[in-house]
Amino acid sequence: MANTPQSKKRARQIERVTEVNKARRSRIRTYLRKVEEAIASGDAAAASQALKAAQPELMRGVSKGVVHKNTAARKMSRLAARVKSLAA
């Protein structure tokens, strides 16, 4: 348990940041799920649009420190390959 005033303040700050990060992570997952659903439905145009919408959201997660850069790159690469194969 936090004892000093500084550690109490840090505990409060961490709670707020954790809530923001949870919301951000959830938002990213939603965008990725939309891409997955579009791929599953077989609609190349919808999958491409969903991928374009998901990319900035994923990269924003990287810049905010919610997702590791390599994780985001791997996810984007794999999704892009799947969307590309769908169009072909």
C-alpha cells in the first residue's frame, strides 16, 4: 500500500492511465476484429477498407505505448497478406 504522498499520487495517476489504456486496447481489438470479420465474409473491398481504418488505430496504440511496435507491425503484415490473398 502507498504510504508517502508521492506514492499515493502515483497510485491515483496509474488508475487513470490504466483506464485510458484499457479503452485504447479495446478500441484496437475492435478494429482488428472488423478486419477479421470482413476477411471471413470473403468481401475483399470491405476487408481492405477495414484494414485501412485499423492501421492508424494500431499505430496510435504503438505511439501511446499500449502495443509494442513489433507486435503492431506483425499484426498489420499478417492482416495485409490475408486481405491481399482475398483480392487475388
